[in-house]
Amino acid sequence: MQPNPRASNLAGSATLALDARAKELIRSGVDVINMACGEPDFDAPAAVQAAAVAAVGGGNVRYTPPAGRPDLRETVARHLSATRSIEVAPEEVVITHSGKHALSHAFLALLEEGDEVLMPLPAWSSYDEEIRFAGGVPLHVGPRADMGPNLEAIEQACTERTRGILLNTPCNPSGYVWHAKELRRLGDLALERDLWILSDEIYGRLVFGDAVHVSPATLSPELRARTLIVDGASKAYAMTGYRIGFLFGPAELVAVVARMQSQLSGSPNAISQEAFLAALSEEPPEVEQMVRAFDERRQVMVEGLRDMGLDTPLPRGAFYAFPSVLPYLDERGAQGFCADLLEEQALAIVPGEVFGMDDHVRLSCALSVENIRRALERLGAFLDARQQVSST
Ligand code: GLU
């Protein structure tokens, strides 16, 4: 039985594969520190857990409308109005099975064969595959030295076939948080070239210090009209396994996505919808505690990496560090580096190739400070040994 080329060419998620490999080693008794996957180590807030249990116990687990429960769509609309300072109507929101699902459905709804999507690097690996699966072509544009968007290069990369721009702020893997003036310039390009903007804001709640999360949709009514926002419960509410998220955009497009959903997967999980409703109705106190913990962790991580001499941009959002390991790479690149690190020091991290930047590696800070310190020790020992090897 032959799958069609579009399906057979689809690469599996690299981050999930690495996570599965690390977990398999842990099950077999190896003391692996798993920094491969972007998954908070916290439990979901108490109110979220209680809501999920109550949904099951109360029998509130039947099909919902394919676009999601009306009260949840209303709550998401209110949440967006409060967090992005734009008035949002429930018809502009569709509840999806996750942020990832919202993204893939947006691409399927928007792209025609050969349409290009501009994407600043570094970028999460699933974007490319989702775009190609929908018939589109990802166009990569490298970053500035500080990992911010190279707007001049983005403008130059735009062609007749470019239909949209994908941005992710705060960025997985660099932690870069876009400034309003950068978003404005990108917005000008979108207006000038008639492009849509798909804004992945799944880490929007996780910003640190003086960083402020800004959505392009908030900058002007014209930009709001051409912006789609993807967000979900996984990162800010530690609800990864609940698989629940949403897409915001023009009501006509949202209706198309809801129709697609009604045919392709049906209504989103009813238990998770109840739990998401609890998370969004009133922010659980655990969320701010988690943000503070991520802030402390990224500081420990970045300090440790810089002490080792690794060039590491300070992440102002999300929960990853993305240092360059260029001086330590052999011909097998960051892939080989990460494979050796797992083998020799039982530390699982992600090679930069996965994000379009070959000289880097990604370490997740979604672990306890104690485990981050243990991981840094292992990485330090690995680098020492490697340096000795390459200098002999
Ligand atoms: N987004 C997370 C990561 O980058 C979760 C895994 C995935 O879906 O790729 O690690």
C-alpha cells in the first residue's frame, strides 16, 4: 500500500521523537535528564484539574459544536480582548485540538499549491512540515545576531508567490520577543504586499523582566483584519496532554476551519474544553508562580551556558535557551553533538538543524533549577572532554 508523496514525505516531529527516545531510555533505567521537549514539569492548576474531573463525573462529555462550546468561544474572545486589547467576537474564534492543530488547519484553509509562507528563523520544526503538507512552500529568512527578525531580508525575500508571513513571539527556540516597532514594519510589508500574518502566540503569557508580549493584531484595524492568532493551553497552563487550543481570525475563515474540523476530527475534546474554560475564566494563581519559576530557571541556565563560554542570547520569553555550539561541532554538526551528548552524558537536547540554525542547540528550561544545574554539569563535562578530543 503506497501513501501519496505528500503524506510519505512528511517528516515526524523531531522534538517529539527526541522526547520519546529520552523517555524510552529513562524507562530502561538510564538516568537521562530530558531537555528535549518543551513541556512544563508542573501539574495543571488545581482549578483546571477539578474542572476536568467534574466534567467526567457530571457526564459533560458529549459532542460539542465543531467550533467548540459557545461559552468557551465567548470566554476566549473575552480573554483575547483582555490580553491583546482588541475587541473580539466569539465568531472570530474556533476552539481546536491544540495550537498545533490550529496552525495546520489555518495552513490547510489558506494555502494553494505553491503558495509561499515567509518565516523568520529560527523557527519551530513543525511549521515547515505543516506548510508543505498543505501544499505550500516555506521561505526561510535568517535572523540578526541577537536572534531578532532581519526585516530588510524579510522584505527582500518576498516574491510574487508569497501569501503570508508566519511569526512566533515569544520565539521557540530563541526566546526572542518581538518589539512593537518590528511588528509595525512587518505589518507595513503585509499591507503593502497584501499578505496575511499568522501569529503563533502560544508563549505569549511567558515573558520576563521588562519584555511585553505584543500581537500584530493589536497594532491597527487593518492589521487585525489580516492577522490570525494561534494560542492554546499547553504552555501557560501546563496542559500539554489536554490538547486544546484556538485560532482567532476573520469570521469567514474561522467558519471554514470549523467546517474542516467538523469533517476531519469532530468537536474538540469535551473534557479539555471544560478544563480550558476554568483556566481562562479567571487566571489560576499557579500561572504567575510558573512564570516566576521559568524566569529564575532561564537565568540559571543562561548564566551557566555563558560561564562555559557558549554564546547564548538571553531569552526574554518562552522557556528555552538556544546557545551556539559552533566551536564544538565536527562534520556531523549539531545532530552529532546532541547524539554524543545523550550517549556520553545522558542529557537530551535538540539540535539546531530542527529549527533551521545548524550551529545551535536548544535546551528546555521547563525543569527544576536542581535538574538544570545537573544538566549544566553534564554539558560542561561533555564540552571539556570534547575540547580535549579536538585539540589532541
Ligand atoms: N512545542 C514543543 C517543543 O517544541 C512540544 C513538542 C512539539 O510538539 O514539537 O518541544
